[in-house]
Amino acid sequence: MSIQEEKFNKRRLKSSYITTVVSISLVLFMLGLLGLIIMHAQKISNQVKENIGFSIIMKEAAKEADVIRFQKMLDASSFTKSTEYITSEQAAKNVSKNLGEDFISLLGNNPLTAQIDVRINAAYANNDSLEVIEKQMLKNEFVKEVYYQKSLVKLVNENIRKISLIFLSFSTLLLIVAIALINNTIRLSVYANRFLIKTMQLVGATQHFIRKPFIIKGIISGIIGAFLAIFFLTIVLYFAQQQLPDLVKFQEIDSYLVVFGIVIVLGIIFSWLSTFMAVRKYLNIKTDSLYY
């Protein structure tokens, strides 16, 4: 009977350990998935911002050599992502294409002047920065006007800010839920060994000696759970790339390694902290309370 009871307890402990590892891996998988979503959302946000730009309308007196020299100065500026020089002839062709008719033949001359279209880096894609850049550009003797859509820039930044706040709130909530789930799972695992903990304490074992094997086991569970989560994340990324080929241009191996590294670190920290707290509880609890 005692042998059967011992086998039953071993099976129960093994089942409890597997459940703990699976629960940790699922929680870390959700955290890792959220991290990947936030990472891609940030890249998409930067790409949207970098599509914001402005047009520098040159004066009629500006010679092509002056405009090209000015363009090179813009290319060397910290706020510039890319520039495009559009001659007055090209500008006329673009307008005619948009209107669907040759407006030059109606007017008799080309009223358009050369311009430089500038795409800016994401950090400068806001009205405050653009106003400073505009004032700086207007100081050039060949610049007639700087044009950009202020309302569009404001709208883009407001929407990105709202989405960021939603992601931040959801991330905080999920992190709290993750900590609670891992903590409860490990506490249940330690609960199955509460009599063993108290027995070791009664025979004179120190708290450090009792706590050490549980913490090591908890950390190992966290590491295994983290690698399982990374395995599932890799599968999700693979199928996501098959369904959304455009994701390839947002791929950065370094960013993925950072997310995977954070998953491993969180798995170790959560498991260590939860195990430490759970063991301490049963070390300080009275013997009579172990039966409740």
C-alpha cells in the first residue's frame, strides 16, 4: 500500500511540475507575443512618420546649381530621411497628369518653379520640429516657401499617441496577470511539498538549505518554459511571414533576440521570486495550518 501511495505521489508531483512548466510557457508566450506586436507597431509608426515631409519651393532666380547645392546641404542634415529634386518642368508634368489636361497651353507659360521634396526622420515628425525647420529653411535666399500639411502631422501624432497609450495599458495589465498566474501556479506546486518543507525544518535544516532545491527547480522550470515560449513564438513568426510577406521588411534579427532574451529573463525572475515567496510562506506557517 505504501509503495502504491509513493508511486501516486511521484506521479502527482511529476504532473504538477509539467503543469507548472506549461503554464509558465503559455504566460511567457503571451508576453513575448505582445512584445513582438509592440516592436512591429513601433516600426510601422516610424514608417508612417517618415512618410511625412515638406516641400521647399524655390524662387525663380534660383539656378539649378544653387538648388543642387542646397539639396546636398539638406541630405547632410540630421532631420532628413531623403530628398527629391523636382524641376519646374517635372512639376508641370505632375500637375498636368493630376488635372488630366495640359494647363501650360492654357496659361501660355509655366508658373511653377523648382522644388525639393523632403522626407524627415521619425523623431522630427511633429509640428514643433517642423516649424523650427521651416524657419531655418526660409533664411536661405533661394527659398520662396516651405509647405506641409500641419493638420495631417497633428492627426498622425495624436493617433499614434492614442494607440501607444492603449498598448501601454494593455501591456501593464497583461504583465500583472502574468505575474499572478505564474505565482499561483508555483505556489500550488510548492503546496504539494509543504509537509516535506516542514519536516526538514523540524529536523533542524536551515531555511537556506530547504529553500535552495526549490529555487533551483523553479528557475529550471522558468528556463524550460521560456524556451518553449520562444519555440511557439518562432512558429507564429514563421506563419505570420507566410500570410503577410510585407512583414519581412520589418524584420531585424537583433530585435527578435532582444525579445527572446527578455522572455528568458522574465521566466527566471518570475519563477525565482514566486518560488522564494511560496517556500517562505510554508517555512513561517504553523504546523497545524498545513492541513487547511
